[in-house]
Amino acid sequence: MSVDGWDFSWLDGRATEQRPSWGYQRLMGERLARASAALDIQTGGGEVLAGVPTLPTTMVATESWPPNVAKATRLLHPLGAVVVADADEPPLPFAEAAFDLVTSRHPVTVWWAEIARVLAPGGSYLSQHVGHSSMFEVVEYFLGPQPEEVRRGRNPDDTRRAAEAAGLDVVDLRFESLRNEFFDIGAVVYFLRKVIWMVPGFTVERYRDRLRELHERIEAQGPFVAYSTRFLIEARKPA
């Protein structure tokens, strides 16, 4: 059971995830088809980028986690995209105004000043971010109630202000809360092993009692329901 990359197909039939209405990969593909040079930040295993129909002449992706770097390289190199191992800390290893499009799906960190620096005048940043309190039903089941400052993290209003502070104009910002269902305890374990920051230090041994209780709850009451939050943001660098 591999937990590399962002392929969640192992969960087919064991969990469901409602998807945002805007269709990020489709929007990403439309923007990439019109771009001449593009950068996909924190590309994961490259699955989302590899799924778009047309890549620009210059296509670069960055990733920090070594297993994902290897997977993205295997997937994206045949498509003509270059994968750069990057620590996800400033500075980005690219010149100023190098790209007319920067994309990122579910970035862990967003360095707005760097995004603005590598964007050419008139260029755009398009991203789907994880919103505040996402999947906190899962988080708080294992870790207990979280403080308000933790629950508020990744708020789209804060993100708008950060983008504008870096000199970008936010032209689109949409937020949705989305229903997720886990049909068995194996799906919960897989999710927590793959999305490792949800419950830091998670192991089956450490949380065996809570997992057993949740298994019994699912068996008796049906799927464990949690809500993910997502927001789409598009920002442009003034020409």
C-alpha cells in the first residue's frame, strides 16, 4: 500500500470525497494551454499536472519530498516538463519574471513575495488551497479540540490580504465546504498515513484504542463524516 504522491485511488469504494464545483484541473489546463512559460509549485507526484491536455513550451515543477520528486520525474519528464527538487523555502530557484503562469494545488506553504518575483508583469497565479479547519472532524477525533488560532489558519480572507501585500491583484476567490465519508477504519488509517500533517506522529500503535473505538462506531452507525474546505484563488501581477 504505497502512500507516495497524491493518487488516492486505493480509497475507491472505501471513502468518498466531494469535489469543488470549479474543477481546478480543468481551469489549470485552460491557463496552461495559453501560457508560454509556467511553474507548478509543490507538484506532489505530478499527477495533477500530468493530467492536463497541453503543457506550455517551458514547463517546470518543484517538489520537496524525495519520494514525490522521483515519482514526478518519472511522470512528467516524458511530457517535456522539468522537475526541480526544492526545499519549499525562499528563494525559488528561478530568475525574476521567469514565468507568465504559476500554479499550485494544495500548497503547504505559500511564499507570496517569491511568487510575485518570478511572475512576469501581467502574469497570473492560479491555485486551489486547503481552507481553514479542513477535515478537523478527523483531527479533533484524535487530538482533541484545537485552539481558535489553529482552526483559523488558511483563512481565504487572510490569504487575499497576503497576496495583495505582495503586490498582486486578486481577481477570483471562491470557498466551499465539502463532505467526505470514510466507510471503514482502513480508509482512515490510509488517509492519515498519506496526509501526514493532519495528525503529526500518527501510527496505528500509538492510536490503537481510538482507532478501535472509531471502527466500532463506523460498524454501528455508518460512515465517519468529515468536511474538507477548499478555496480557489487567482491573482495577477500588474502589467
